[in-house]
Amino acid sequence: MVNMVHFHLNAGLWAALLALTSLQPCSADKRVDLIVRPNGGNVSSPIMYGLMHEDINNSGDGGIYAELIRNRAFQSGDESRYPVTLDGWSPVNGAKLGLKKLPQPLSSALPTSLNVAVPASSTEKVGFANDGYWGMDVKVQKYTGSFYVKGAYQGKSFTASLQSALTGEVFGTTEVPIKKAGNDWVKYDFNLIPRKAAPNSNNTFAITFDAAGVRGGSLDFNLISLFPPTYKNRPNGLRVNIMEALAALKPKFLRFPGGNMLEGNTLPTWWKWNETIGDLKNRPGHAGVWNYPTTAGLGLVEYMQWCEDLNLEPILAVWSGLALDGGELPESRIDEAVQSALDELEFLTGDASTHWGGIRASILGHKRPWKIRYVEIGNEDWLAGRPAGFEHYMKYRFPAFFKAFQKKYPKIQLIASPSVFDGMTIPKPAAGDYHPYLTPDNMVLQFNKFDGLTRNNLTLIGEAASTHPNGGIGWDGNIMPFPWWGGSVGEAIFLLGLERNGDKVIGTTYAPGLRNLNRWQWSMTQIQHAADPALTTLSTSYHVWKLLGTTAITQTLPITAKTGGTGPLYYVAGETERGTSVFKAAVYNSTEPVAVSVQFAGLAGKVKQSHKKSATATLTVLTGPANSYEYNDPWKHNNVVKETETKLNAKEGGTFSFTLPQLSVAVLETDSD
């Protein structure tokens, strides 16, 4: 992901963009007649469509990571960049809030705590409140919370509550009995079930206590946490509705942890995997690269559990010794990064007899090792620190990893973070990673890009999206506010080109996937979200990638054109894991609808054997608005994508006929026996 800030289009620019295109509209042939041959294709990657995640746009904290409390442990990761603050916190009933670094902190990882001073004359309950990640969704369901307290308190309990930030109405409350008095840190766990749902997400969570129980003194708090129900009820888990939306894409892999997050802003602040495991009180957090620090609550183990829950193949990215500011480990120190990567693999895949595997099994309780088949070395090493960083990556950084992994993990598919398209000669059997962020026209022009690859040029498309309108490419502006229909159709044609070359492509993923509507650095994402689940929005690109991903080709089938060719109709055919045959197509820059005839050679014989009258298929077509720059707007709750399904009967010889309009995406799938 190229680091940049978001950009909004003004009304005048919108009008100008509608006239811009580098591909000239063309008239379709009167008819495109195609024959899909029953054999002669190639076996495709089993993980063609997947996901990628790094914490950008508050997509982790405040996004898929279900924690509701913002700034829960006063973390920074780098106080020179992110001074510790009281962001998110406010006093209740006159309490005075401050930050302290106590001689006895909660842990060395969390040295700063919240000091809550009680007014000497106060006789009521005092405390503090948190407004969450721009609000909190309150429903009648069980919330699970915890907090740590240090200090002498003579009261009987603490009170945890959820209430409206506007009216003060309390929706739910629970008393948390005192465990013991003293000056040690004490952890309190509680469950909270609201008696009624809140009408909106403008709510807060508060902890209060009897002022008389402190007698004019103060208490210290840290790691204040509150979780709603999580996906598959995992402790420290993920947000249900976002995970459900991702599950509906039927993805096959997860590339993590980035992304620029992996590299860090500076050499000392890369994403240290061993600081993201274990008890939350032992995770110092990370100095995020997108203008905010992160909690590391979504750590290495949580990523692996995400893979478990969606049955995803992990594509693990390991730090290659390069930072975003161009700093890099010299050749004399590159073994430090290599050893960290080997340790990480041992933690994930080693048995309990190994050092790191033993930590995973005995301390973290995950006795069964995970399987890792793909490891990417770095992220976009062709970009940061260029040209020296890229040259050093090719000269000594990647070769050091390649040598070490070939020796210890020879069966793992290594992936270089540049691709052959970036000018790197990648040694066999390693693969490359290609990240196109393009205009729709340029996406379409890449339809044939991968035809020239050989199987020795195996490539992951670890990030991809139409981001800029035609004529508007440039990282200093013109990025669209949301995925739009015309851009999504351009992506579809790019994806069809990948599926044509499924034996040379490991897989592909849209990036970034998620964006919090309250703070973002990159506007173009598949899904937008906020505290209010009603604002979760599935973009135009989400619908396109879902249609193509849920019909992923496992074996390509050759196509012969009797009439017509590619453009304005682009297509691919193959077989799915369901044993069905599919024809996928998209229409781009056509002046009229395209009439299509697709004959599945050999289908007639199968029908005869099954004693059916004729072959049948389902045609699913996605179309958009007349203005191709329209998008799914979270604030309008609209969906500009129209999906239609039609049952078709084959004519003699297994031929299906249909018409596709301009800017449409379609999948024709034969019905299984």
C-alpha cells in the first residue's frame, strides 16, 4: 500500500472526469460466438481469491478487532511520534483524570496508567467514561469486560455501565465486587447485559466507584476493556458483522500483517511479532504507520485464528530489514531479521520440543502447530528507500532469507515483495508480488499482462484496486471517495485476466479491505464501517469480487472464438470446485449490448448420459447505474449494483445464448447433475 492521505473530489472535477478515457468506446460485433473446449486447460491455484489486512483506516482497532474501548491501555509504541494522551476518556462527576508512570506499572509493556483523583468533598460516585471508536453499539446482549486497578479502595464495588452520550440514559449496568484492598494491581472481570438497546451509537462506557471509599485520594487504572459478542465467540476476538461479510466472499487466503504496517516508520518500530503474542498486558502496542498507534490486540495468534475461523491459507509476511523512512539493516546485520523470521516460523509451526514452539504450546496453550505454506519477505521493497533499498533487497537482503529458508523450510513457498514487473529477477522457486493501483482503463489493459509469464514467474497479486478515475492517476490527488461502478468493472476484467493464468498466479486480493468512516487514510476499500452496524457498507467492488470469487476456477478451459474476440467483451472459462463449468465475462467500453453465444463442448454428451432433456445453467449478471461514477454511499444506504439471475436452457450442442449490456459483469454456471 503506497502511503498517502485521502483526497475528495469537488463537483467540477467530477464533471470533468466523466469525459476522460484513454480507451476509445467501440462497437461490439453483432454476435460473439464462443466454444469452450472440455480439456486442454491448466490447473489453477487453489487460493485464487483472498484477503489482505493491515491496520490502516482503523480497520483493526476500531474495525474488525471487536474491542470497544479506545486508548484502553495508553499505548504509544513510539512516544516521540505518538505522545501518550487521554484521548477517548472523560471524567465522571468531577473526578480529575491524569496519566502516570508509576514505579510499579501494570507491566513493563504498559508503563502508563490512568490516575483518577477524587475531589475531597465528593460523596457521590465518581469515575471515568470512554466514548469508544467514535461511538458504541449497544444491544441487549452480553458484553465481556475487564480492568486493572491499583490503590486503596474501601468501597464494596465498582460500577460498569453503558449509557447515552446525549441524554445520559443508562442502558445497562453491573456491580463488580471488590476482591481485596491493597496497593497491588488487581484484575476485575465482569459481564454486562443491557436491559434495552440504544437508539443510536452515540454511547459511552463508564466505570464509577464510591468517592468515600477513596477519601480524597486516587486510584490507578489500566487495560480497560469491553467486548461485544465476537465471531465464533473467541476471547479477544473479531467483530461479527464484518467477519460475516468477509466470509461471504468465500476467500481462500489471508495476507498479513501488511502492508506498510509490517515495515514500520523507522527501523526500531517495525511490527515485532513477538510483542503481539500472549497476555494483553504484555503487549506494548505498535507505532502505526497510518498516523495513529495500535494496541496489537489483533496480533499474530489472532491473525492465525482468523485464518482458522474462515478456513484461510495464511500468507505470512515477515520483516525484511527495511523501514518506510528508507532506513535498512546493513548487510552485516541482516541475519537479525532473518533469525526473527525463523523464530516466528518456529513459534507457529514448531512442536513443543522447540524453544518458540514450546512457548506457544505451554504458555499460550495452543499445543497444535499451525501450517504455513507461504511466506513473503518484506512489503513493497521496490518502493521505500528507492533506489538503494530496492538494490540492497536484491543484492543481500532477499538472498539472505532465501538461503536460510531453503535450508530450514524448503517446502515453504517464498514470495519476494517485488515482482518481475518491478524489475526484479526472482530466483526459482520463489514467487513475486505485484500491487496494481490503477485507473479502470489501465486495469482493462492488464487483461493480457500475465499471458507472457511462465510458471517460473509465479506471482501473487497481494494488493489491487481501481483507485483513480480515467485520466486522474497520480498519488498527489484524484483518488476516488469510494469504489465506483466503472472502476469495479475494470477490476473484473483484470481478475478475468488473472483467472486465465491461474497456473502462474498464486492469488489476488483487493486492498485495503476495510475503512472506518470516522478516520481513514485511504478511501478506496471493499467495506466501510463505523460503530453503528447500519453503516457497514458493501462497495461496488465487494459485489464484483464476491461474484467472481465464489465461482473461482480450479481448472481453466480453452475458448475458441468462432466470431468476435476480446474487447469490448472479456472472458474466461473453466471448472469450479463444485464440478460445474463456468463462463465469466465483462463488458467495457461498448456502444451497444453484446450478444453472446457460448457452447460448452462435451456438455451435450453429459446431458445424454444423465437422461436430462437439456443442459441448464444459471446466468448471474451485475449491472450498475447509467452514471458509472456512482457508488454505494454509506450515508444513503444505497446499492447501485443490480444483480439478476436467469435460468437458461441449452440449445442443441450445449449452447447458451444471452446478451450483456455495457459495463456489466456476468457468470454463466452450468447446473450440477
